[in-house]
Amino acid sequence: MIKKYHSKEGSSLLKYLSFSTNKTKNINGSFFTYSREAISQIMIHTNITETDKILMPSYQCNTVIDYILPFTKNIEFYEINEDLTLSSNEIINKINHHTKIIFFVHYFGIITNIKPSLIEILREKNIKIIYDLAHSFLSLYQRNFTLDTYSDYIISSIYKNIPLGVGAIGIGDFQQKNSIDVKEFFIINLKKILTNFRCLIGKRAFTYYHLHAKSSLQENTIIYKNSTLSYYAYQFLLAHINIKKLIEDKTTVTHQYFTLFENNKEFSNLIGKDILENNVLQAYPIKCVNIKSREKIFHYLKSHCIDIYSWPSYHPINSFDTLKDTILLLPLDFYSFQKSKEFLIKSNHE
Ligand SMILES: Cc1ncc(COP(=O)(O)O)c(C=O)c1O
């Protein structure tokens, strides 16, 4: 039977599914509908209770916070710098004997540089390390699902990087499930399957129609044996998307954006070229000089149907982050790039 888990408050949000895979090369992967389900599962496996403290960056998604609150309200935030780096010292100073879990977020496809010495300290203190790569599936894929520094869990939302409706992966000691309740599987996954199927046949808006050529998961270091329908469903879907081409296109547009914003004073590049070279971005982050400038570019691009967005949404327990007021994310496709270029030319003439 698939197990259902509920929070102490009995929130039905916490019902989740994951599907077992065999351990190979010490990597244990599970599929989820969304990364938030993997977060709930980690909270359950690590027996988080209300006295336990969770450390996480202040530049953080409201969904993550919402999925932790049913377990503990003891969340402490650490600062993220303007270039998306973090301070090891600040984190070390915030650790106490209640600290059980730390989240590191790898923003917008960029793998955050985390000092091995910090990881060592965290491990000595038996703090579980979660790498949140919800935005960074393609950078993870490019690294064969193995990062340089240790983590207990990696979570990543496949659908945020690949033209699919839903889908996420968790790496780490997630619970193995060896049988499924077929009826429940179909009811819960029908929406997932339909949404993704609509993507594949081009009925859902996404820009990568030409990516339906061959690709596969075969080069992955994760090998899923004896796994369930879920794996085969994802394999089928991913096999119909040319991930290499997707990466190629995103990389090309990333470089075009970099050049476009290189000498602009009002809208500047958030990330240096060397970091961009080594990562596959989810969207292109720019820093606007103030909120007014951000509104200007936002409205221009929105009026051209471009899915430009700011991040993250406000959460009442995390109201002190300043990055969210100036960063804007531009979609990595050629049309969005052209329209951004048009906007800059137009605003130069004004
Ligand atoms: C950093 C981060 N982690 C986790 C999540 C949750 O991802 P998902 O939508 O796959 O549950 C999000 C977005 O909602 C996010 O921005």
C-alpha cells in the first residue's frame, strides 16, 4: 500500500507519493509530483518536531516555508548576499543544539558555492543538509546528479526547467515503496499524466516545440531498477524531450542576455560570466536599480505576453528579505530576449 502521511494538524497538503527505486552507486532517487512533497517526506523521516530548529536562507520560496510550518515553527533565516552567495560564519553563529536541518537553495539554476569546511561542521553536529535545487534541475542533470559537496538530500523540480506540467526528483534516503495501490495511483496521477501529455502534444503553451527529438535518461548515474509506473512515465516523457538541445538553447540565450545587460546601469547582470558558464539557468536574473525600474520592464514585457516574474512570493514569517524587491527573472527563450532588447533600446531613446 502507498502510505499517506499527514502533519500533526492533519493537513491534507502533506499527502504525498513517492516511488521506490533501487540503490545503485549509492544514489537513491525517488520521483514526486512537486519538490514540496519531498520536503514533507524529509520532515517525517528526520522526525522533526516543534522544538527542532530549521535554518534556511531568507531569500526563500513561500511554499517551502508553508510545508515546514506544520512540523515546526522554529525557522531561522540566514542572509543571502546580492550576488546570491552566503556567509558560512553567519550560519555557524546561528546553529544551536535545536538545529536539525539546514536548507541551501541553489537559485535559478546556479549551483551555490558552499565551503566544504562548513559542511564538515554541519555533519559533525549531525545537522541534516538539504540542497534545494528546485530551480536547478538542468544544472544537476549536467553534473550527472552528483554535486561537489556532501548533502543528505537533494530535491529538484523537473517541471521548472523542462517543458512539463509537473514532476520532481528527490535524491537521498527517501522511503522505499515496493508496491502501489493501482486505483490510488491513477486517481492521484491522472492530472499529472494529462498535464504532461498536453505538453508533449503541444497543447500547453511552451516554447520548445522543436525539442521533441531524441534524448534519454540513459547517461544518468542514477539507475532505476524494478521501479514503478511512475519511473516509466517520467522516462517516457523525458525521452521525448531533447534535453541537450534545451540546454544548448538556454545557454545561447543566457550569453545573449549577459551581453545585453553588461553595461547597463538601470538593469544589470546579477551573476558573473564565469558562474554562468558552469550552470544551466532556469531563468535569467537581472538586478533593477529600484522598484520603479523593475515595474517599467515588468509591464513592458508582460504586455508582450512574456512570462517575466519576480521571486519569491511574500511570506508573513519572512518579511525582511530585500533581494525580492529588485531582482527580476527573464525567460530563457529567443523571443523574450528580443523583446527585452527592444525594451532597452526604447528606454534609451526616452
Ligand atoms: C527554492 C524552492 N524550493 C522548493 C520549491 C517548491 O517546488 P515545487 O513547486 O516543485 O513544490 C520552490 C517553488 O515553489 C522553490 O522556489
